[in-house]
Amino acid sequence: MIRLGSLLSLAYLLFPGAAAPSAPQWKFVEKGNSGIVGLEAIVVSPTLAIFFDRATNDPLRTPDGKVAWGALWNLETNKATPLKLKTDSFCASGALLSNGTMVSVGGNIPAAADLNQTGAADGRMGLRLFGPCLDPNGVGEGCTVFEDLDNLKLAETRWYTSTARIFDGSLMIVGGIHESTPFYNTDPVNNFEFFPKKDGGVPRPSAFLERSLPVNLFPRVFALPDGKVFMLANNQTIIYDVERKTETRLPDLPNGQRVSNPFDGTAAMLPLSPPLYIPEILACGGSQVSDTTPVENLSSQDPASSQCSRLTLTPAGIAKGWTVEHMPQGRMMPEMILLPNGQVLITNGALTGYAAVASIGVTTGNSNADHPIFTPILYTPSASLGSRMTQKGLPTTDIARLYHSSVTLTPQGNILMAGSNPNGNVTIVPPGQPGFSSELRVQTLDPPFMSMARPTLSNVPSKIGFNQRFTVGIDIPAGVSTSSIKVALMDLGFSSHAFHSSSRLVFMDAVLSPNKRSLTIQSPPNNRVYPPGPAYIFVTVGETTSTGAHVMVGSGANPPVPDQGIRLAGQ
Ligand SMILES: *[C@@H]1O[C@H](CO)[C@@H](O)[C@H](O)[C@H]1NC(C)=O
Ligand SMILES: *[C@@H]1O[C@H](CO)[C@@H](O)[C@H](O)[C@H]1NC(C)=O
Ligand SMILES: *[C@@H]1O[C@H](CO)[C@@H](O)[C@H](O)[C@H]1NC(C)=O
Ligand SMILES: *[C@@H]1O[C@H](CO)[C@@H](O)[C@H](O)[C@H]1NC(C)=O
Ligand SMILES: *[C@@H]1O[C@H](CO)[C@@H](O)[C@H](O)[C@H]1NC(C)=O
């Protein structure tokens, strides 16, 4: 059989004047204007993402003429439409519940100077509910944010809090700060609460949050496949048992590496694979500066950490401790995106400085960070230590994505990037002045397969149960080898402050039918391996990945939902 590649090179030999065929490659593509700074991002349907910003002076207006600070971003038309909010969603987090509703959690006191144009209320106890957005046309018609602060609010005021969907489909809400602070967490909320409420709504105090001050904003929190929760803040780590209410201390991040805000590194739980679903945590970047350094001694020129630390969460892995490797450069505020083929994309951020705005001794304009990094890194978890990271073949952009930017994998399979605003409001920095303008340009980073023939899925069930076998149709492009097929079940996460809450990839075993027209897939064994809720199924055949098919994992019932499926040995 003659491969297409050899035919093309033959054509090239016969017609030397013809342009060399360009192989599909990674590329940045500009996709229009977000209307508001895309400071937080979450995919809420196969065609829509939501961006949230601070209630301030964004250009987008709601129909009543007020400034918008929420927007629906259409992934197909690349257009932003305003979303009317009541409370200030500045520096909130969020996630999807087991019933598919998106919840945005916590926020800020709106700036008084902007109140006339926003009409925003204090968002620190905010719970903003959206969807599920069932608009059949996929444009979000009739899909609105629901807020009712009299009857629906947090137990505590929380700014810079983290959120994770746990095994019963509800949200665990971790830490934060009560009031505005310019930098360190000086007014901490050292406890956990849940939505819907547990314990009669009384928050649970946490020694871990106490111990990780003052660099513990936006703790990096992961629902483990046994139902417990791994947490990382500053250089401290624990496993929290939600059911027994106990914290088990794990080894500190090595070499003084600190990865939560305002020393933002990032962390991800690497893809989980059957049959054992052994969780591994990867934490990259941030700072190795002491957390007792007075703010006036910090500079936007201080080098960020290049360290990545990886820990396997088994008794043997914990005894072995963190394994250290290094990115090609230090990164403050990196972002990590799990890709459907099991690789991890590391992107965004700066070579030097810290998170936050105009709050340290030496800034660059308003920015606490400087020297944006314009080229992403690909990390291959299964490669051997020292050869997991590469920037080869990855493109370079000229759009800085610094503080207050967001990035998420989309159901289309590319990576959506928005925001960056190391300023107090929407600000254009004149040329020649130090600092970085507010960024409204949206981009995607497109993997090579976006310009190749891709596998397509059909007859994907809208709902899948746990520990079940189901069959989907697949159309594999001619010439694509089927020797490697990976089926990923993914939560795309909620992107805020260099962290993707609830982001998750669970691989599912699958068998291709002899005629290569259908795949029989085994769903995750239980609701702890994949907390019940929405997901996208991506199938990667060789080098190409399908678009993500939306499914509801579990019954779609309101949280908390009971345990389902079969337990893994040892759970
Ligand atoms: C808000 O609007 C009112 C009425 O137009 C005006 O008197 C007031 O000064 C404005 N406040 C601010 C903070 O701009
Ligand atoms: C973690 O940070 C604390 C507080 O700064 C410090 O005392 C401790 O030595 C650090 N741990 C490691 C392993 O660097
Ligand atoms: C902070 O800077 C001052 C002035 O340069 C210096 O005296 C002091 O030792 C520094 N403190 C720390 C903790 O680095
Ligand atoms: C933006 O922030 C600057 C500096 O804090 C302030 O002077 C200005 O009034 C703000 N503009 C708007 C439109 O809120
Ligand atoms: C999903 O569950 C939450 C928590 O119980 C509830 O507030 C929300 O209304 C539910 N969504 C739908 C669409 O029923």
C-alpha cells in the first residue's frame, strides 16, 4: 500500500516548483473579542463557555445598559454575549454539580467607584447557578445565571476560595480570605464548607489551612478516586477524608517550592487509568522564595521556580516522596491542561515575579510579574524522568497571558485562552509605559489534529452509568492506524488563577469491533473514580482525536447522590 505521505513526496519530486506540503502542526489562532476580561472560564455546554470578570469597567454591556462582568462565549461563532449577574464574581471559583448545574462560588466586594455603572452587590457569599443550558440551538438562548442571596449563599465570606466536585456530586469549598487583601492571606477563612450544605451548614475548621498561611489562596484541591480529597497549599499537602473528617499530612513540596496564590504555580492530577486508577499529582512553577518575605522586599524581577514535583498517592509513593524535574524555564502563574491523549500542556505565565496587582516592592507598571512566556510546553507523564518535557513543535504567540487569564480545553479538542489583566480595572497601557494592558483578545491553541481528518463518534448515549459497558459508533479516517486507541472521559474544569478546579481525565477500556465501526467502552467503576456529573468523551486514534461527546455520568440527580457502581479493592 502506498501511503499518502510518499505520494506527496513523489508529487514534490515530479513538480519541484510546488510548495512543500506543510505537515499539520500546533498553532495559535486569534478568535475575536471576549467583551470582558476572561478572568475565569468554564465550558458549560458543547458550544458554550462562560467567562467571568470583576464588576468594573469592561466594555460589554447588558441589555439594560449596565457594565457586564459575565459573558457567554460561543465556541462556534466566537462571539461574546453578556450574562447578567447580581454579585461581583471577581476571583471566584466554581464547578459543575451532579445534575449539570454550574455553580460559581465566592467573589468580591465591588469597587465603589464602579457601582454606578455595574450595580453589583457584594459577591463574597455568592453562589451563582447556571444551567444546565439545554437550548437546542446551542447558542444559550434563555440560559441565565440564578442568584438569590437571601436564600442561597455561603456560610462565610470567601474571596480566592477553591472548589471541587466530590464523590457525591456536591461541591467542597476550601479556604479563601474574608476581605480584600493586596497580597498575602492576612484575613483567612481556615475552613471547608459544602454546596449543598453538610453538617447543618457549619464550616469544618482546617489545621492544614492554618499551617499553610500566608500563601494559601486558591488551594489546589483534587477529588481522589477513593473519594478522599488531596490538597496542596503553599508547600503543604494533605489527604482529607470527607467522611471521617480527618486530615493526613503528606510530605511538603521539596526545596521550598510554593504553588498557591499569591505564589501561583499550578497543579494537576494526572490521568487515571484502569484497572487501579492510581492518582499522581504534578505541581509546577510558582516560587521558591520564603513565605515570610515582607511584601516590600518582593520584586517583579524575582525568578519564578522551574521546579515540577510529582507524587504518587500510594503508601509506597508517599514513602518515596516527591520526584523533582524542571521545566525549560521558571514560570509564575503557569496553567496545566490535561489533553485527551494523556499528555499535559503547560502554558501561560511569566518568567519572574508573583501573582496579584500593584502590591509588592518593585512592580512592572501595575503587574507583580514580568517577562511573559509565549511558548507552551508539552509534558508526557509516561516518558522517563528528564525527558518528559518539550517545547519542540510548539508555537509562540505574542499575547501575554499573565495574572487574571484563563485557559480551558474545549469540546472541539483545542485550548481556549482568554484574559490577562494585571491591573485594577480594564486599563490600556500606552506604548512605552511599563506594564501590561488588559487583554480582550481570545485565542485558541490548536493541536495538529485540528487540521487533519479526525475520528468521529456517533450514537453516544446522553447518560452513562457506572461500571457499565456501552457501545458508540466510530468513523475512523482512512489510513489511520488503529493500533492505539485511547478513550478519555473528561471534566474540563473551571479555570481561575492558574488552577483548573475539578479538571479530570479518566481513561476507559475500549474494544474496537472487527469492522472498526464501533467501540465498546467500559465506564468508570464507581462515582469516586469519576464524581457524578457532566463529562466529554474524546477518542484518540493514533495521532488524531475526535471532538468531545457530551455525556452525563450517573443519573443526573441533584447532589448529594448515593454511592453507585462497584468499589475498587482497598476502598
Ligand atoms: C453615581 O451617580 C450619581 C447620580 O448620577 C452621582 O451623583 C454620583 O456622584 C455617582 N457616584 C459615583 C461614585 O460615580
Ligand atoms: C515549607 O515551608 C515552611 C514554612 O516556610 C518551612 O518551614 C519548611 O521548611 C518548608 N518545607 C520544605 C520541605 O521546604
Ligand atoms: C528587606 O529589605 C530590607 C531593606 O533592603 C532589608 O534590610 C531586610 O533585611 C530585608 N528583609 C528580608 C526578610 O529579606
Ligand atoms: C480604573 O482604575 C483607576 C486606578 O485605580 C482609576 O483611577 C479609574 O477611575 C478606574 N476607572 C474606572 C472606569 O473604573
Ligand atoms: C442542581 O442541584 C442544586 C443543589 O441541590 C440545585 O440548587 C439546582 O437547582 C439543581 N439544578 C437543577 C437544574 O435542578
